[in-house]
Amino acid sequence: MVKAYLRYEPAISFGVIASPDGNITYDPSGRHLLAPALEKISLWDLKKGLSTKTFSPSTSRASHGLAVTSVASSSSPSTSIASGHADGSIRLWDCERGTCEATLNGHKSAVTVLQYNPAGSFFASGGKDCDIIIWDVIGEAGLFRLRGHRDQVTDLVFIDSGKKLVTCSKDKFLRVWDLETQHCLQIVGGHRSEIWSLDVDPKGRFLVCGSADPELRFYHVRQEAGEEAENWSKWDVLKPFGEIQRQGKDRVATLRFNSSGSLLACQVAGRTVEIYRVLDETEAVRKAKRRINRKKKDKSLAKESTEGDLNGTIVDPVPSMEVTVSDVFKVLHVLRASKKIVSIAFSPLPSPKDSLASLSLSLNNNMLETYLIDANKASKIYSIELPGHRSVIRSVTLNPEGNLLLSTSHNAVKIWNPSTGMCLRTIESGYGLCSAFVPGNRYALVGTRTGSLEIVDVGSGTTIEGVEAHTGQIKSIVPIPDEDGSVSGNGFVTGADDNDVKFWEYQLVQRPGHDSKQLSVTNVRTLKMDDSVVSLCVSPDGKYVAVALLGDNKVKVFYLDTLKLFLSLHGHSLPVFCMDISSDGDLIVTGSADKTLKIWGLDFGDIHKTIFAHADSVMDVKFVKNTHYVFSVGKDRLVKYWDADKFELLLTLEGHHAEIWCLTVSSRGDFIVTGPHDRSIRRWDRTEEPFFLEEEKEKRLEEMFESDLDNADNRYAPPESVPEEGAVGIAGKKTKETVTATDAIIDALDTAEEETKRIEQQKEEERNGKGGVFQPNVLMRGMPPSEYVLHSVSSVPTNDLEQTLLALPFSDALKLMSYLKEWALIPGQVELVSRICTGLVQIHHNQLSATPSARPLLTTLKDTFYQRVKDCKDTIGFNLAAMDYIKELLVMKSDAPFRDADAKLKEIRMLLSKRADPTQVTERRKKKRQKTSFKWLVGTSSNMDVGVHFSKHN
């Protein structure tokens, strides 16, 4: 009989606040912050410090290819969010419902930047494949691909109301693209190093870009077509404005204007953000005048000093009145964070009173910070740090009941609820390398890198004692079980780098200042070893203790009571990092840096099997209680499930984005918890779904075969020549889904053709009086041939339709076009049929022109489609006109501000922000010192009354 196993599946992951691979941004409402968390996106309420919503891919087997690398939200009233991933895919999310609306495939490598146009109807994406793709949000499909950059696209921004696009790349060039004509208008050079970021102010006047150069470069953006009189070239869109020297020496990482355009933030690849004040036209002109007056004064003094000299120097003429970049941009603050900054985002909402803006930062130590920026300083107002560790997780431990999880890192111990992922306690500690719960779950033990043993009170969240246990790093803490396998108060064993294995007992002591007794530990025995202890474990019956040594790569097994040597296990070529003994005491499994697992018999110390387990070092291994099933984790980011009796791989669990350091299994074996380098803690649950070993082997072989095919396509594909002036290509890319969809359409065409022949044959037999009962094809599910083919075509995702048709042979394309006339008569299918017809004609234009039998079909389709598309446009135009008429009626009957509501709201917010501007307040105080406070209050209150009156009547 074939043995069945129960499958383990990913359950939850927690502990990541903001991963360092993607950027942060605000949601469309502007009230919450979107932060990438590996393959998910978290929506954070900054005031409460809670994650209110999580956007997670629907795939059950997440991998490192799904890591979020860029996030963008629409500034329009829609709730659309786009996320770019490391595998080149883009997902569209609905922010209110938290659902994935579409998955778009177009980039061949990671997506580096996403940006919506001002209307929110489409967005642009740039990737490491040097391409820019324009995507239609409504149609959920790619429009076209822009090619021209020679290296990774690092940033992009829309200008001219979304009609043009400016992109920058690591190839040191800016490119300006006209999206209506789909070609490159201008190429801007001058940078000496890779360009990393750019942005344009909300009014569209200035564009700034930054690189590793010590200065920021500014450009004028062309506003109107008739500006040739101002030394504009005919086709130029950007004109150099000037440069400003930066304060820091690191390269620029991000440049962003705030929503009002009054501030510019320059984040460098370090711990600082330089904030520049953007002066309006009046202030810039005033500053330019003062600069010119100073120059006049200096030159007049120089002229007076040379009047008595016959050979006096010639003084330069007085400079003309011209506003320079230093007159518009000036340094306001240099914000310094505690750790390296990953990305920044300005809040789009109006800033509080007496402040200019609020700026959010994501740090590379898994933190989010928000600063309030005013004229005098930048102060921190929010910080999100509790729901995650600041550094790598080095150990995870479950209590016997499985309802508490303890994790350690370089400066803190955290207690979690493993069912919900909620952080219950955060306790300051040393660099914890190992941990264990004390029986009773009131206390926990933490072994640190400095050799101290910390006793943690779980209830109060404090460290009650630190014992100097070892002089080296403590690598393992293992409780000593009873003979029946239960863990009681028998003490524990520690192993460290100082060549000692120490045995400890628990004690209750009365400490000064405490009413009740508290836990303490006492060293009762010490086992001296010849080399550093890497790992140790105790048999479940408390009979043996196994110690792994660093130098000779051996595992030595001792009797626990007498500490005499029982077995010496040697066979690994590199140090043994982890080991565990089965519940019945028959097997011991060891994992090593030589990438293998070895299964030994504990009775004689013989090797049962050596398994090449992981592609990198095996970091932890654990038996499932009362079984011979083994879980192992390694630096290859994989969790593997083994049968130690059959020596077979049962499952491979993917999902981590970095090497995995530790593993723990619940006492019932119903779930496991893993801790990796990416700071996420993942729980994997055992389900009721059975699986069979042979089926899993076949699945793994199929996955290997498909991956080999993908690599072969990329390896032997001819290199694409990119013209210097830029080019346009197809937006989508060939994927497994498009190939499968093409096969499904071909099968549907063949099935429909055979069914059509059977129907004609049945009619012929009925005319001859020989017809019987017709039996339709059950595969067509009762549909006629034309409807069955339409169902197959309409099931293809919108973004994959173009690539699906591209892979269709010419003979099948002709068969598909023969159905288009009939489908065009269906009112709801006009758009789909038009896309199919246009795509097939573009793909097979030359063959269709050279095929005489296709000309009548093309002529028929031309007449039919012209009329059907015209009718569809007339219907849409009629509906739009009707909605405009209804809106006008509502405006006449009520006071609701339907007309220009957004523009008026922005105008009111701009007025309020200007009144709250502290610089204007200081200028008023300087001009009118005697009546400052009274007049300012009266003016502000009257202006607010006018603003309220204005909003009510509009």
C-alpha cells in the first residue's frame, strides 16, 4: 500500500515593518502609509502604529521572485495601487477592498520604479531590463514599450499633464518621451555618473535630478509651444537652469517635492535627508535683486580702490536681472536619522499649523519614522518599531503548549503569539544566539554572544538576572527532559566557544526589593572539550548528550549521568551546525556546512544515510515529535521535509527571501516556525490534505523542466539592438500563461471545426432521410461552435491577449478571423473583437495581403467593424452627454459643489497653508513690530471667514 503524508502550507508571516528593497508611499487618501514587506504590502496607520490592512499575493507558494521592489498609488479619486515585483510582474490592487485586480507581465527583470499619470488613467513602469512600459489602468493591459536606455531605469516622472514622460537611467542620460507620438523627443546628458532619481515640482516649472555627482542639476520645463523667443530650441522640452552643491558626499537616492511644491527633499544613500526651501516668484526676484545690489556695491568699492592707479583693472559690467537656481532653492534643514535611510515620502495632506510638511522615512533596520518639518527644525512625531526586530533573527523557540514564541536578535528578545503574529513583549537584551523556555512558561533563558546567560521574566517583560556563564559565545541551550520525555525542572545544558559544556540547575532566591522569590541558576557540572562547541542536544529520555565540535567536525555522544564517552560520530567534512535526536531515541540527524544531512543510529553510531540536502550550509534541523519525519533549513532559503526511514525528500517549502538561520517545531507537530535573515518570522501549518511521494517527485521534475526551458529561452535569445534615438515595442512578454492560452485557443478551434463538420453532416443526412439523433460534443458543454471559441478567447487575461495572438499560427489565425463577423454582432463583445482583429491584422499583415482567399474576409470585416465601432462610440457619447445633463440638473437643484470641486478644494488648502507659513509671519513681524500680534490675528481670522464664506457659496 502506498503511504500518504500530510502537506504543510504557508500560514502567516510577521515581523517585517518595511523591507529595504522597495520604496514607501502614501495611499490614495493620504492618511495611511504603504510600506513593502517582502512579498506583501502593509498599510500603516502612523498615529496608532498599527497595520490596518495587508495586500498579499494570492499564490500559495510565495518565493523570492515576488518580493515587492516598488510601490505607487494614484493621486486621482480612484483607489488604485500598483506594486512592482522582483520577477518583473506588476500587480494592481484595490486599496479599499484589499484585493488584487490584475497581474501584468511585461518586464523581463525586476521593476524598479512605478508612477501614475496625474489623471490616474494609466501608469508607467521602469525596470532593470532598461525598458519603460505604459500600462492602461482601466483596460488592465500594456499599451506600448519604450526602448532606448542602455542600463537600468532608475526613476521617471510625467510632465505636461501626462502627455510627456521624463526618464533617467544608470546610463547617465535623461530621456524625454512624447506619449502621443510614442518617440523620444530629447536626450539630456552632462552627468558624470549614474542618475538615480528625478522629480518635477507640482506646478511643472522645474525638474531636478541627482546622481553621485556632488551637485543637483535643475532644468526649466517648457510650458508652452511658443517659447522660441527665450532661447528654446524647437524640440527641446528641458533647458538647463543651474546646479546646487549638495551638503553630503554620498550619492543621491531619492528626490521628492512635497504636494504644495514649497519643499524639496534630497535623500542620499546614507543617514541624511537634505531639505531645500523652494521660494515663489516674488521671493526669488527679491532675493535676486539683493544679490545684484551686493555685486554692485562690491564692484563700486573695487572701482574706487583702482581710481588712483593709471593701470587700473577693467571692472566687469553689472550683471543683468536674472533669477538663478540659488535664488529659488535654498537649504532649510539637514535631517539625520539613526540608521541608513531606504526611501522617503511626503504626506499629500495639508500639514498641521505652524509646519511646512510631514516627511516619512523607511530605515534599513526595519523601522518607519515620520518627521514634522517647520521653518526652525525637523522633529520626530511618529515611530513604528515594535512589530519587528532591528536585525537578523538568530533563534526561535516555542513553549510546550505552542501558544508563545520567543525570538532573539542583536539587542532585543520578543515574545509573539504564533497564531496571530502579534508582538506581546519586547525585552532589551544582549545579542541572543540561542534561547529556551523554562518549565512553567513564566521565565525564559537567552544565551548571548558575550557569554552571559540572561533570565527573562515573560510576564513583566524584564530581564531579572544576567549570569556570566561562559567566556565565549553561547551556541546552544537545551533543557534536560525526564525519562518519559517531558520537560520539568531538571535543569538545562549550555555549550559555548570556550570549549565548555555546562550543566545548570534552577533555584528560587529572594532578591532585595522583591516580595516573592525569583528564578536563578547554578552551575553544577562542567564537561571540558578539546575544541569549541558548535551545537549540542539531549536525548528525549535524558540518557545521552551529544556535542558537536568545531575543529575535527565530529559529534561526540556522552552519558548524561557519568559524562563518559559513548559514541564518536565522524563523517562530515565541515563543522556540524545542528543536530537532533528522535523521540524514541533510535536516530540522530546532523546538519553541516558541507550541505549534507547524515542520519545515524544512536545504538551503534552507524551511518544510515548521507543526503545532499541543501545548496548551501544546513543551519538547523528538527524531528517532529513521535515520528521519524525531519525538517531542515539552510542558507539556500528553503525549508525541506524528510522521511528519515525512507531517506526521501517529501516537501520543499519556498517563501523566504534570505538565508534561514533557525527552526522550531510544535510539540504536536501541527506547525513549524522559521526565522531567516530577512527579519520575517513564518509559520507553516500542517493541513488535512494528503500527498503521495511519487506525485511530488513528478511535480519537482516538471518544475525543473519548465525552469530549464525558461533559462534556455533567455540564454539563446538573440541580443536586441537598441537604437540610440529610442524605439517602441510590444508591452507584454511571453510567459507560461500565454503559451497555455494559445494552446487552449488552438484546441477550441479544432474542436469547433470538427463539431461544425458533424453538424453539417447531420443536416446532410437529414435531407437524405437518414438522420438519427445528434449527440453534441460533451467537451463543448452544450455551446455552439462559435460561442465555444468565444468563451476560450474571452477567458484569456486582457494583458496576455496580445502575446497569445502572437503565438498563434497563421492557419489558426484565419480560422479565428472567420468567427469575428458573427461575434461583432454581440453588443458586449465589440471591444474584445476589435482588439483581436487589430492584433491579428498587425501580426499577419504581409501574409494576409499575399493570400487571395483572405481578401473577401478582410473586406467584410472592414465594413462590419466600422459600423459596429461607430455605433459603440455613439452609445458611449450619448451616455456621457446624458450624465453631464443629469449633473447639470443636480447642480441647479442643490448646493452640492459638483463643478470644479477638486480645484476649489486645492485652492482653499493652498490659502490655508500660506496663512500658516511661519516665514510670512516673521516678515510681517519685522515690518510691523508695534502691532504685530493683534493685526496678524485679525487678518488671519478675517481671511478664514472669507474662506469659509467662499466655500459655502461655491
